[in-house]
Amino acid sequence: MYDVVIIGAGVIGTSIFRELTKYKVKAAIVEKENDVSMGTSKANSAIVHAGYDPKEGTLMAKLNVKGNEMFEELCKELDVPFKRNGSLVLAFNDEDLETVKKLYDNGNKIGVKGLELLSKEEVLEKEPNVSDKVLGALYAPTGGIVGPMEYTIALAENGVKNGGEIFLNSEVIKIEKDENFKITTKNNKVIESRFIVNAAGVYADKVHNLICPESFKITPRRGQYFVMDKSQGKLFNSTIFQCPSTLGKGILVSPTVHGNLIVGPDAEDLEDKEAINTTSEGLEYVRETTLKTTERVNFRESIRNFAGLRAQPDRGDFIIEEDKHIKGFIDAAGMKSPGLSSAPAVALEVVKILQDIGLTKERNENFDGRRKQIIFSELSKEEKGELIKKNPSYGKIICRCEGITEGEIIDAISRSFGTITLDGVKRRCRPGMGRCQGGFCGPRVLEIIARELKNDPINVYQEKEGSYILVGKTK
């Protein structure tokens, strides 16, 4: 029996989860996949938006600005990479100049700090690799970049540390209510709770409709990306946007917190909620459209392509509310961009709704919001030496591209939920994220997982259930 069960372990669900553990509340997350951060939260632009884009008066406008302001401190507490690198929205014609002026005015109305309108010369001084056809830009110094997978995982880990529970491989197939909610999962587990928070991403409408009358529809919007090698990572300091359209914020070019360059996404509305495949047409569109921003990106240095789905709501705004018909059922749905940027503030909003309808406000005096993760490559020579003396596994480099040690991999495995996969380790501490994409380190990581979990290497998955890497012995 729980006070609150959250359905969905993406950045929204885990943000709410951690926030709830600040109170004397028995909270749990129920997730259909075998790990957290398996949907939109692992496949996005990794941008913390400044917040000038959403319309005044919307939840997106209110929560983007507030969430952005919270990010820096949260990432310090959770030991997650974050940088305020600023963002630019480029104008290439008179219509674009009018658009960036409207964004400037809108941003000032909703409280975005430090916005500036730049001339062509000021843009090129700040970012000399932008196309010289640029006429001006909006500059937002509060824009940032983050490790979204690390952030989501850190929220979940800290929530568990503070008393929360996570149920993986537990797809919700039925919800009933008498005095309390009864949640039935695909593996026949029945979980009871006083309140439910629906944070199921692209599946939020399906989860809502299990017990509530239909009131919104979520359309998956696919976006495809290039991840470039670190040889391209220093082309830009800021996140560079083209002017937004009805389909979103458009193609961006941005450094990542780990020194790569990310380019994308396109935007394609689909019906299939699992359509995370890339297409040659989509990637070619991204590549061609990027040429408007810059001709300096060498796409031959691409090390990875991926696609992610955004939850596009038919209401046009975030849906954060108690259902009118089923009391105690809270939707946190329609979290398209700027969902990641807004997540900390969304959590506060949801917890307030829960407290207003009866959840305790009594604080958990044992709450500890800190989390520490050793990143060996960032230590000084002296710190590395001391660490290796204490634990020699930190002296063994497993991933040469990213400089990841065996000690970091063991740490990631020990903090994981359930049975960790190869990609689960990759999301936590980055072996396989470099130029070779795991070609050298993958087999060693697999061996370490099997050893640490006392498992047969054949039973170690790449990612989802059944994604076997090995099928048998050759000798």
C-alpha cells in the first residue's frame, strides 16, 4: 500500500518521485521497461531552454522559466553535468527578424532574464562558425545543456536513497478504484495506492483511459539526430537554433556537456508510439537544413544517429491536473519540449496538487538530496593516485574513447535498479559513447556486468528484454 504511485520513470516521473521523498510519503514508480530513462528522456536534444518560446499564460511558459532557474542547483546536488552555455535564435531574412523580436518581447513578458537582440556583427563575434548570411539573432544567456540520461537516473537513485521504491518490467494493464486505487501490471503484480500520478510520456493518454473518461490525445512526434565526434564539439559555444515553426523549435546545432556536437531534430507526427527508428529521408532533411545555420559541420564525423519521440498533446499545453471524474488521479501529460527544462517545476506543481487534496505536508527530516558520482577523468593527478591506492579498479581503463574506468562501471552496476544492461551502464557512466561506439569496450563491459551480478554472459542484454548479445560459445 502506497501513498502515491507514479506511472512512468522518465524525467517527469523521477522528478516527482524525488520531490515526494522530501515528505513523509510512501512513494513508488511503476515502469514498463527494464530501467529508468528509457523513452523521451534518453532521446532528446539535451537542452535546458531559457523559456522565451512558450506563449504567455501557458503552463509551459510558467514552468519552463521556473524549471530553468532550478536546474543549476539541482545538478550540483545530484552531481550531474550541466552548463549555462546560452542560446541563439538566428534570423536570415526580414520575417525571421520579426520572429526573433516577438520571441524577445514574449520572453521579457514571462520573466526570462538577460535577453538581448544581436546584430549580424555581434552574432559572428560570438559564434564565428555561423553562416555569414545571418542578419541578427536573439541571445538568451540562461539557456543550458545537460546530461538528460544522467539527470533522470540521478533523480531515481536519490529518490530510492530517500525511501522511494521502483518497480521495473511492470507495464500497467488495469487500474481500478474503490477506497484506494488498485494497479495491475502485466506480470500480475497488484499495487495499491491512495493517489496515482500519470507520467507515462507518449503513453499518458492510454494510461489515463484505463480508468478515466478520455479527455486528451497524445501524438508521438519523432525527431531524428546526428551525434558528432568530439572533433566537431568546439565549433560552437552556444546552442544555435533556427526560427521556430508550428512543428517545434526547428533544427539546432549544439555542443553537449561531454564535448560532442548534436544536430537535429526533424519533426514527424506518427501513430506508432514505438517508432524510434531513423530514416534516410529524415536524416538527410536534418543535414540539408543545418546548412542554413552553418556549412562548417563535417557530417563525415557523425558517430551515432538516433530518433526520439516527443509527446504532442492535442490541447497544445502541458496537462497537469486532477481528473474531474476520478478523484486522486493526477495527469502530468503532454510533456513535449520544454518538458525536460520544466521538469523540476512540474514536480513542485504536482506535489502541490497532491497536498491540496490530502497528501501529507510533513517533512522527511532524514531527506538527503546529495548524490556523488566519481568521474575519474575529471580528477586531478593526485586525486587519481589516491583513489587507485584505495581501489585498484579505478586504475583500469575500460573505455579508451571516454576514459572510463572499471571502478566507475562497477559503481554504476551497484547503483542500478534490477538487472543492468550494457546500454544501462552506458547511460550511467558513458562506456560506448565515444568514437568507436563500444566496439572495443563493449565486450569488457559485458564481462564486468556478468561478473558483478554473478550471471552467465549469455544472459546479459544489450537493452530491452530479449536483446541478447551472445547466443552461445564458439569453443
